[in-house]
Amino acid sequence: MAKDLAITNCRVSSDEQLKSNSLNRQRAAVLRAAERLQVSIPEDGQWSGSVSSMRGKNIKRKDIREMLDYCNKHKSVKYLIVDEPDRFMRSIDEAYYIEMQFKLIGVRVWYASDDDLNSDQLQAKLMKFMKYFVAEGSNEERQKKSINGQTAALKDGRYTFHPKSGYMKGKTAGIHEIHPTQGRELQKILKRLSSGFVNPTNALIELNNSAFTKEHAPYKMDKFRKIATDIYYAGFLEMDAQIKVSGIKGLHEPLITLEEHYRIVEMFDNKPKYQIGPKRKGNPEFPLNNIVEDDKCLERANKGRLVGFPHTNGKTKKIYHKYRCRSCGRYWHREEMHPKIADLFDRYEMSPDTQRKIIDALELVWQKDSENRFDQERAIRRAIIELKDSIEKKVESATDDSNIAIKDDILRIIDKKKAELSDLEMQLTKLTKEQEDDKKEFMTFALGFIQDTGKHFLEPYISKEHRIVCKQMLFPAGIFIDQTNKVYTPEISVFYRLASNKKDLPVTEKSSMVRVQGL
């Protein structure tokens, strides 16, 4: 039987901490824990380095995503060993959420330097909570002190962050000096731009052809726009983030004057911005962006992710829509890729037990969404009861001989209240019928959506976030395309099973349905 595996994570929160012995100490601790657990640590299963664990950003942390992907592909991994809670992260909610993400794929987070936290007993759970509580509190305190310190430095005219393009660290902390090559080249281009000798496009071309790009890649217009219109180069400090300052005279030497800065800003304000950047809600023309992966490029940069792009052949105006592998450049037409994904969904069906659970969940959703209608219905029923009581009392009054003088008035009031009662009863009947019809329509739509997920998965009204969540729930190990252009998933979700009521497929097609890593 193959020996169980473990992966490790050793983290510091800043580059300065890398110079200490913290990482070496953490590595020694996790190795001792692996020895006690009698598990092996593969060479490619070790994560280490400077990673921020600021609250709110851990779920999207690169190392966390990579470790989850690794565990999904290597089912023999049973542990993620970390030194102690604050070396893993400093957020209570995210710590428990991410622990659960690993637990769902059969991996347990193990604390090497505190065995008391590894028990399932209530006392251990309380101790773990307190550890993360203290870690989050100290992190917030450190952030607050850092923000206050950086704000004070900025108000003094010192820029305590990484030097901007064209500058380098100086002798005094926070007072950056002009880079002898890059800074002077940028200064020359900015002055030519402000004087009107070149327009923004030609200024960028000149900058990229100069010694400015000797140590880095050429700039594109969107980045050049940010640099050219940054008031920092005119000698002032402005920031609108966690730290907010404006109009502070910096202690650094400016490249241009304030008047030259305003002329450049005006030039860019009159220049249309064509590069709008990535769409946060995804590109509706290419719903599979970064969802499907080319399986031969998983170990390369960009991990074989597919991204869509429209282009022409340069001879006609016809536009071709294709997906391209970001790693190797191999491409597929959108019209051939989309049916493959729909077919992948269509190969499986939900088990009766899963469908029953979904129906129960839909009932809860319907009840929650219908609370206002239920409140309205209860209010009408109460009003009906009150009206009936009032009518009965008025009838008794009309039959009382002592009220003979006002009997006609009482009868008119009774008729009026009966009309109101009739209206309320009609409203209640209509509301009840509408509720039943709406519920039927809602359930029909929801079940139809679930049963035909593959079709809806590609629709433009589904947001990028929801599409990714759907993929993770139904195909937790990802969606891949192989060298023969077959789309497959290495793992079927618990929601699904192979469809039994559909026409059987040839053996050659069955082989591409599900692949198990390592076989």
C-alpha cells in the first residue's frame, strides 16, 4: 500500500522576515511532525516564502489555491502541515473556512508546534479559536500602527513605499532619488510631452525605444498613462486607499513642474482610452475563460488556462472567435468548444437522493423569498376576522329596540362592511392562487435549470463568479481538454453520477469521460 503523503506550508509576512531564521525553524517543526505522523512530503508539495495573510485576502491567496489544486490531483495527500495558527493565517473566519475546504477533499490541517490543537475535542476547538483570535487581533493592531506610521511619513513628505518608476531608494528612508538612467530618460520624455513636441502615443514609443526599458519590458499605454499623470513626478504626494493624503509637498526631487503635470493630464483627458482592461464580471462572449485547462500544459506558466479572443485573418472583415491556451498557444474555435462542455454536463445525471435534497432546499428558498407575501396573507386574514366580528356586533345593535332611531344608519354601515369583507376575501383568494402558481413556476424553472445545467452554464446572464462556483461544485478537480480534443474531468462531484438513461457511448468515448491522475 502506498504511503500517505503530506504537504507543508511555511510562511512569513514580509521580505524583512525572510532574513530571520523563522522559515528554517518552521521547516524543522513540520518535518518533525511529518515523521511523527509517518507520512512523506513530496518535493513539489512544499510551499514557503513571504505571503501576506491580511484578513479578507486569504481565500484568494495564491499558495492556498495551489495547495488545494495539488491535493485535488494527488488523492494520497492526507495532511497539510503548518507550524502554528499565526504562521498559517491571521483570520478567524477564513481559517475555519479554508480548513473545511481541505477537509472536504480528505486533507486535515495539522499544527506542528501545538499538538493540543489537533484533537477533535471541544477544548482543542476552543484553544484553536483563541489562537486565531489573538493572531487576528495582533494583525489588526499591526496594520493600524503601520497605517498611522505611513500616514505620518507621507504628511512629512516621505514616500515609504516601493520607489516609483524612474526612482530608486535614497540615503534617507522615504526620500527616493532619481535613477541616473531610467529617471532621466523618463524626465526627458515627460518634458517633451508637456511642451507638445510629441503626443502621448509617440511619447510612449520614444520611451520604449530608450534606455528606460533596458531592465524591464516595454510599457503599454494604460501603464504609461498612470505614470505620466501621476502628480508624484511633479513633487507632490497623493494617496486614496487605506491611507488617504492629498496635496502634500514631497521631499523627493521632481522630474517636472506642477504646470507641466497639469498640461500632461489635460492631454490624456482629451485622449480616448481604448484599453479598458479585463471585465470583472467576465466576458459574455467567452464564458469558458480560465475555466478549461489544456492538460499538457499544467506544469507550465499559466497552467494551460484557456482564454478567448476575437480576431480576423487579415484578409477579410470576418471575425473568428477562438479559445487559446495561454501556455502553448494551441487554439480551438468557440463553436467546437462550447458543445464539448455542454456534452460534459450531459454525460451525468443527478441521483434521486440529490434531487430530493435540492427540492427540499428549493422549498426553503421559496419560503424565504415569500415571507412578505405570507405576511400580507396573514394581515388580510386578521382583517377578515375583525370585520366579521364588527358586522356581528352591528347586527346585534340593529336588532336592539333602543337603537330604532338609528337602525337605518346601522344597516348602511353593515352593508359597507360586508362589501369590504367581500373585497378582502377576493384579495385572499387571488393572493393564494397567485402564490401557488408562482411557486409552481419557480420550482419548474429551478429544476429545469438544474437538470439542464450544461446549457445554462454557457449563458451570458450567468456571472463569472457563479460560473466558477458551479464548476467547483460539479467538477471539483477541474475541466480539461487533451491532445485529441476530448473534454474530461478527473473527478465526478457527489452531486452527479454517470447517466444511465442515455444512449451508451463507444468505448473510445467512454475513455475520455473520467480520468484518474496517475493511472
